[in-house]
Amino acid sequence: MNQNQNNQSSQPEMASLLLGAGFALASLIILPAVAQRVGLGSSVTIALRGALMRAANRF
């Protein structure tokens, strides 16, 4: 029963970790590639990257 309780308590932590990693991946790799493809300026890309990293910090 203790093992089951540990699994349930670690589920939200794992979800937060995966969500934060997804935001980091998006801000460091996916966002610059999409911005270059679309033709956004570097200042807009940096602002979007900052917004994504702040969002990742909340989780």
C-alpha cells in the first residue's frame, strides 16, 4: 500500500517535470526554427523564448 501511495504522489511531480522539459525544448529548439521559417525578427523570438521559459518556471 505504501508503494501505491508513493506512485500517486510522484505522478504530479513527473507531469510537472515533463511539462517543464517540453517548454524548455520548445523555447530552445522548436521556437527559433519556426520563427526563422516564418520570418520573425530576433527580438520577437527572444521575447517569445522568455515567455516560454517563464511559463516553464511556473510548473
